[in-house]
Amino acid sequence: MPGAPVRKTPQRTCIACRTTGDKRGLVRVVRGPEGVEVDPTGRKAGRGAYLCRRPECWREALKRNRLDAALKTRLSQDEKLRMTEFVAEISAVTV
């Protein structure tokens, strides 16, 4: 349709490697009422942070407490374990 505005795709930055990419190409982690969890839809309510799908980024974010800083909270051991399991799932898919 001529004259229709062109929508820009939202850009987000990975908190580990600092690369910028399309919002849908990154994985959102959200701090919500149920605690910290992976948000595959990108629509859950709460404070969010984005990470690449590369396992190295997830490991660095957990090792250097980047998720804690970005979400302004302290991840529990259970939450860190869930994030580590998610990294294992990503690694299995990318291999």
C-alpha cells in the first residue's frame, strides 16, 4: 500500500556480548511475580533482559552476574539452575 509507514523492527542488545540484534533473534529473561524465568514469547510482564542464543553468552551472563545486574535482583540457586538447564537445551539444538 503506497504511503503506508514502514515499521522498524525493534532492536535489543545482548547483556553478555553487547551485540545488537533483532528482538526476535534474542532470548528474553524476565523478572516477574513468579521470579526470574526465560520468556520465549517476549511478552511476559516484568523487567526484562536479552541474551543471544549462543551458550557462551549465557555462561558469561551467569558467571559474571550480568543477569543479576540487568534484572536488578539476585538470582537464587534454583533460578541459576534453570538458566543453566536452558543453556544445555540451546547447546543440544545448535550442535
